[in-house]
Amino acid sequence: MLTKYVLVLSSLFSFIFVHEQTPRLASSTIHQKAEQSIKMKDAQQRLKKLGLYQKPVSSRYDAYTRNTFAQFQADYDLPINGTLDQKTSEKLHQLTTVKPAPVKVIAEPAKPKVIKVKAEAKKPKKSYVKKYPAVHATEEEVRLLAKAVHSEARGENFKGKVAVAAVILNRTEEKGFPHSIRGVIFQPRAFTAVSDGQFNLRPSKEAYRAAREALDGYDPTHGAIFYYNPQIATSSWMIEEAKKHDRVRIGQHVFFK
């Protein structure tokens, strides 16, 4: 008889324990799913910023998202599994996190001394001035801009390199062009160097400096969105269109808006 009571009490306690634990387990599962959904949506937004995710952000892990993860992993030499693993997540954050522009500390100038200087002794002014607000770009966008500058203008002087970078940035603000650095560079038939493979060359330090100069707001073209080399240009439309606008000649290139 005693054994029966023990078994009944044991079963009762087991039922109460399981009954109390079930809501906790369900709540934990819901929380995990919500957290995964937030991470997936964030990853899709970052892929979209890089120009890889073309569909609306949904936070769902579907076949399209899996294929996009796989493409991203292949592009950046990551293990290809089509999932949002730790290495993929870290690389996405690295490429899409905007670094704040450094704050320049300007010391209070000392009282100027009156010195008579001949006009010839004055330093020449910069041939172009800062006209536009600085553009905040990710590390990946700076790299792409430097590659475009190097492949399109590596034979030009520094000002000519800044000019090409400025044209790319100007297009991102112009109707009819993609509104991202990546989109403008890879727009079909937009740049010869992308089409013929020269874009894959390793950019020089000067190309990086020119890219950052343009990102800082300098534009020697005064807002141009087109340029061509008169010596080798084959587009009759480009040549005729240039005649209708104010033109700026920098090195071997003619720039116009």
C-alpha cells in the first residue's frame, strides 16, 4: 500500500515539474527566434548596402538569402556554407560600419607679425578648392573608389586622379545614376577599365590619396559627371555632347556636366 502512495506522489510531482517548465521552454524558444530574425534582417541590410542583396529586406532566411550569403563568402575568401556564421557576420560589420571622420584640432593662432613681402614671394593657391561636404564612406567603398581611380587614371597627375574620383561621387547624387559608389562603378558599360579587367589591378597609394581627397569634398571638375580622352575616344555621342556644355581639361581628360 505504501508503495502505491509513493508512486502516486512521484507521478504527481513529475507532472507539476513538467507543467511548470513547459512555458519557460516555449518562452526561451520564442526569444531565440526573435533574436535570429533581428540578426538576419541586419545582415540583409548590410548586404544590400554592399549592392549584393537586391530584394526587399524581410528578415527571413530563404533560398535567395542563402545564395547571397554564399556569393559574399566566395567574394571575400570565407568558408562557403550560405549561412550567417561568425566569420561572415564579422566581415559584414567590418565592410559596412562607417568610421567617423577624424576631428581636426585647430590651435589658436599667434598674433601675426607685419612683414613686407614681395608679390612674387607669395605661395601659389591650390588650383581647386573644397566645394562640397565630405562624404562618409566605408572601408570597402574607399577601396572600390581607389581601384576605379587607378584603373581609369593611373597615367594622370594627382589632380587628374582626384577628378575621376569626383566624377564617380557626383554621379551618386545625379538622377539617372545609381546612388552608391559600388553601383556607379559597376553600372554596365559605364567605365572601360571595369569592362576590360583593368579594374582588378592593385591600386597605388596615390590612388587611395586621390579617392580620400575627393571624399573630403574636393572637386577640380566643378561637378562634372562625364569625362573622356579626346585622343582615344570612340563615342561620337560623348564628343558631340561635350560641345554643348562647359568643359574642363585636366591632363588627358575632358570633363563636363
